[in-house]
Amino acid sequence: MNSPEAKAVYEALRKVVDPELDINIVDLGLVRTVDFEAEHAQADVGLTLTSPMCPMGPQIMDAVRKTAINVDGVSKCQVDLVWSPPWDPRTDASEDAKATMGIWD
């Protein structure tokens, strides 16, 4: 995260919930990167999904875009899917998200 706007977008993305798991995408570890290009007032979000065949992928991506452009100073949002490394809840999810999913180390 390269700017206050990028940090604000990252925090705002906590409002986006994976509809199948009912956990926000930040705590799930699905948000890989957030950058901000001041020249274009554009947030660039690197996002992964729980699986490449996630049926809710388009809905989640749309929610990310809509949430990001509601952050002060952001007028555009580019969402890029990132598949490497694959999402692993044991390493990517927060402790609270792991507990909600029943993952105990």
C-alpha cells in the first residue's frame, strides 16, 4: 500500500463479504495488494478468490470496484485476479476468520 488512499481502500474493503463464507474479503486474505495511482485517481486491487471456479467471483469483483470508488480521492478502480500463490485459509486468513471457519492450528 503506497499511499493513504490505498490504505483507505484496503480498510473499506472490509465491508465486502464473501457471500458463501459470510466473512469479509480482507480477513479472508483475498485482497493481495492495493495500490493507488494519484495521476488517474485510480485504485489497483490485486484480488484472489477462494477457488478459480468461485461462482461468486464476478459479484465480489463488482463489490470491490464499487467500494473502492466510494473512498475519498478514488474515482476509478482496476481489479486484477491473482492466482499465484493459491488462496490457503490456513496461511492467508486472519485468526478471527480461521476461528469462524473452524480452522484450528
